[in-house]
Amino acid sequence: MQRSRRAALAIVAAATVAILGAGGCSAGGGGAADAAAGDAGQRVIAPGKPGEPARTLSADEARKETDDDSPNSADFAYVQMMIEHHQQALVMTALAKKHAAAASVKRLADRIDAAQRPEIDAMKGWLDSHGGPREQQGHAGHEEHDGHGGHDEAKGHGEHGEGSAAMPGMATEAQLDKLRAARGKGFDELFLTLMITHHQGAVTMATDALSDGNNVRVEEMATDVIAQQTAEIGRMRKLTP
């Protein structure tokens, strides 16, 4: 994961600095100029992402990279998509409050609603503080959604979400229509089935963000999503007939 890669790079960079410091002491009087010259000549092997080769950096470049958590395109893509993903979950929980039969399902919907509303606010706040939404190019075709929640793309792709590949776990419009029409026990079963899939998709997206993103705050939000929604998947499976 990106955080692990930065941690590994930090260790390598620190070791390089330590070696440089030891070399400077043994040189006997070379001073800061000699240390700087030695630093410039040192190279650090930086671990690459999974499937990518390692890179060779100067010690100074390695130090800068370990400190740099500037958001990259993966960070922006994750936050923007997860806002949309969460918003669909709120549509589903609102239906559960009206149409679910089991009190346990209604409580679960309340729990999901209470967790995801502040997460949406936090992600919107992150976007605002980093210049607002960014147009996403080439990110699993998500730019084709054009801000319509993935539902337009989902139409015509069947009832099982094949058209929602850009955002894993998103319910299609046909599935949402079925949920809107369902009542009682039938509603409960469909809600749990769709919401388990929805949560699994969120966990997938968050895991990808940890691997591909660079911003520490986004990593924290993604980690929270993984922990919370994995626990909720376990609760929903216990409620599933």
C-alpha cells in the first residue's frame, strides 16, 4: 500500500542519512560542505507500487517524497466517487425506514445513515479544502457518469449491476425500483442483499485508495470505511435468511 511504501522509503532514507552522518564524522573536519557533497552523491532505491519497478532517488529526493502527501488523481477519484456511493446508500436507508418489516433492519439502516452522513460531509470538506472536484479522466470510465450517480449508465445493463463496474457495489436503477416497490419481509431480504453488495464495493474502492492514493487524510477516511463497513457486512449477513 502507498502508506507502507512511504514508510519503507522513509526507513531507507533515514538509513542513508545515518550512513552519510557516520561518513562525515570519520572524514575528520570535512564540515557541512563535505556532508552536502556526500549527500548529493548518494542514491536511494525507492520501492515501487505493486507491479511497478523500484526507482533510484537522491537522498534529498527520498526525504522530500516521504514528507509529500499531496493529493493525487487517485485521491480525488476516490473521494468524489465515494460521496456518490454513500449518497446512494442513504437513498436505500431512507426506504428501509419506511418499508422494512424487521426492527433489526430498521436499526441497521439508522446506523448506516448516521455513519455515512458525516462521512459525506467530511469528504466534501476535503474537496473544498483542496480546490473542489476534479474532472476524472480514464478512471474506470467514471467520467462517463457526468454526475448522474451512475444510474443512467446502469440502465440497460440488466439487474445485477454489470453496468456499475466504475463504482463497485452500486445498485442499478432497476434494482432500486424493485426496492422501492418491495414491502415487508421481501423488502428486508432485498435491502440486505443490495446493501451487502454496496458495502463490499465500498471496501474495494477504499482498498484501492490505500494502494494508489497519496494523501494521509484520504488514507484515514478509506481506512475508516474499510473497518466500519466490514463490520456492518458481518451484521447484515447475520440478519440474512
